[in-house]
Amino acid sequence: MTSSKASHELPDLDLAFEADDGLAGELLAAAGDLADPIAGAELWHQRINQWLSAMAPELPAELQAPAFSLGLSLVGDSEIAELNSDWRGKSGPTDVLAFAAQDDGLDDAPPIPMPDGEEDALELGDIVISLETAARQAPDHGHSLPEELLFLATHGLLHLLGWDHPDDASLAAMLRKQEELLAGTNQR
């Protein structure tokens, strides 16, 4: 199946966004609207929709859909460290985790139920970003905190879309794609 979707057409997106309200106020303020429950949901929806639209021509057939569903959460180090330990067997916090619903190995799993009226939405999974880790590493990357959050979100989204980086060459390709997505939405 090929996509007839032009790059300017935006897919329908059901985005579940949350920012842990227990995070330090100065971190939430530094993240700006991207951590705001209302404004952030709208901004993230717009960005992720643009990124999905830009990626549409190169998505494999099994990821071609008129609508997508995914979750994005901004959490603290303790929550992401727990997820990192439970799901990856690694101790300590990390910057971003992606839990892909359309992963190889899930072929025999029952279909993910969708709310009424969203039968055509393809569930991609969840992206979890540690706001605390992002804030610590942003200066090392030459980013503001909002820029770092967008960078990490593109990384998580690419993982949901099947990208991985088991070696230096694939990591370099993934980083280039992230830069392309960010440049395409004028966020850098």
C-alpha cells in the first residue's frame, strides 16, 4: 500500500498528553507551554501531527493509516528510572523511553481496543520523557529545555515507527531524521 497523502496533509491524531504536576515548578516553567496541560496538549498535537505527515511517504505499509493514536508523558527521574528498570533491566533514569504498540513480537497479541469512532486509528504506543534528565542534558546539547523536549519526542516517535539504533551508523541515520523533522517544523 502506498500513501497518497501529500506532505502537507495532516493525519488525524488522538494524543493523550500529560505532564506530572509533581515536577518542580521551575522545571515546568522552563519547559514553557510544552509542559502545560492545555497549551502543551495542543502544541504537542500540532508537532507530532506534522512529524507523522512528514514521515508518511516512507512509512511501511503496516504503519500507513488515516489516523494515529499515541501517548506522551513528561515525568520525573524516579518514574522513568522505575520504567527503565522494569522494561529495559537498566538502573537509573534515562531521557526518553518509547513503548511501541506496533512492535515485531506483538503479532499474536490481541488488537488494542480503540474508543468508539476511532476504528481506523493505528495505536503507535507511548513516549515517556524525563523532564529532569532533559533539563540536565539540554545545555550539553546546546538546546533550551523546550528544544531538548522536542528533540527527545522525535527520537521517541521514530522508535514508535520502527526505527532503532543498534550501531553507530543507524544512530547517525536516526539523528539525521530527527534533525530533518525538527527543521521541517521550524523548531530548532
